[in-house]
Amino acid sequence: MHDPFLKSVFADRRMIEILIRDHVPEWADEIDFSTLREEPTELVSRKTLQQRHPDMIWSADTADGRRVLFLVEFQRRAERLMALRTTTYTALALERIVGQGDIRSEDPLPEFVYLVLYHGDGPWSGPDHVTDLFQRSDPGRFRLVSWREWAGAGRPRDDTTALVLSLARSLSFEEMAAQVAALRLRVLERGDASLDAFMVGRMDTMLVSRNYPEELKLGGAKTMTELVDRFHRSLDELVQRGARQGRQQGRRQGQKMVLRRQIVRRFGEETAGQVSDVIEGLRGPEGIDRVTDALLECGTEEEFIERVRTA
């Protein structure tokens, strides 16, 4: 019964100005109150089409051109999840603003202030911040998992998720071979035969869409080990094909493949994967000779990787 009265009072921009000056003083000196305007309250999720209706949304511009939105909710009863509700309203309002093209992708998002106008008999008992509703979660913050977690300097090389993300990129055949071999090791470490079979099935589906040798797309591998062997056979075939063609580019590519196989035999698949981008970027026989010399002269994989990357 009280909400219609309150909504009629605070539908007047003078009352909103008073509210802001009295209860949001940190913004009061920056806002140009002549720009105060009431915004539509119908908020619709673009994905679920779910509709939400906060009581009021007002916006204003600051003297330096920033935009501030004020969500106003009238509450007669204390609500423990009010912070969750205002967070939902914020997300939907921002989704609408971005969808309308009101801001550019490089612009900062509008600022939000939530005002819950409580007119109940008892004290307010709910938390005023959404993080207070959780014990360990940090809502509003996400964790970035990138393929670079596997390839980056100082990063662990046993991150299965990062390896899978890396496989989804546009990789050369040699890079794909190295990372498939690395993924095989991660899967074998888990000792789960069903996971091994599952990953082979997903890899077969993905390889069909890649511009790789046709023999890789025939299917038939039952384990990751069989799939890695198929990559090795294809590498050998490509080397022989390049030699048969006798073209300079083919010979150089064949030399790179042979060099990569030598690195695998000396230091393992993961080391070969760490330097695959360098090997792929070699343009002349001098570069291949430098890497070959490093392969023969370095005693550890760390020394070899450092020398190849800094040569």
C-alpha cells in the first residue's frame, strides 16, 4: 500500500536530487543535476528473455561527461537477498545499455549506485553487499584460463585444460603433433582409459576440419598413443614427400621435420613443443644449422631451449 505513495513522491526529480545530496554525497558535487532523467525499468535478459522490473532507475551525467545510474528500491520488509537482486538489476541494465550501442567497447561502463528505501517496522537485517552472501566466492570476478598457461614462460606444462584450448587454435601440423603428444602424456598420467578414448574421439572430429594430411582423417585410432603414432607416420611421409618433390621449400620443410624428430628423440615431445614456433619460423639453412648445433652441444633441455630462443 505504501509503494504507490513513495513512487509518486520520488518520481519528482527534485526529490531524487535531495535523496542523492543527502545519501550519496560522494557523487553530489560531481553530478550535473540538470541532466537527471528517469530511465525505463523494464529489463530483459537477451539470452533468457527473462523480465525484471526494479522500482526506479534514474541517471545523471557528471561535469566531466561520465554517466551515473541510481537504482531505487522501496522495501517494507527486510530481505536477505536484496544485494543479489540489485546485482541482477545491474547486470541486466548494463546488458541493455551495451546492446543499444550507447557506449563504445573501449568506454568505461556507467557507474551504479543502489538505494534501498526501507519503510518497515523492524530493523534491516540483510547484508548490503553481494559478497556477504557467500562464504568463499567472489561474485563479479572471473578466473581466466588461457592456452598460454601451457606455452608461457614459467607456467606449468601439465595444465590439461590449457592444452585443450591450445589445440583449438590454428596450429601448423608440427605444432599440432607436439601438443597432441603433450596431451597424451597428461591423459596417461590420469590413468583413465575412458578419458583416453573420449579424447581420441574428440580429436578425430576436430582433425577432419583441419588442412592436415588425409591419412590423419581416416579415423581408426583407439587410444591417444595410436593417434600420436599416426602423427609420427604422417610426419615421416611429409618428409619423404618433400624430398621426392625436390623443391627447395619442400626440402626445407622436410629438414625442419627431421630436426624436430631429432629433438623429440634427444629431449622429448614437450621440449619439441616448447621450441616448435622457433623451428617453424626458420627461413634458411643457417637457422637450421644453428638449432642442429645446439641440439648436439647442449647437455640439458633447459640449456637447449634457452639457446634456441636467444640465438
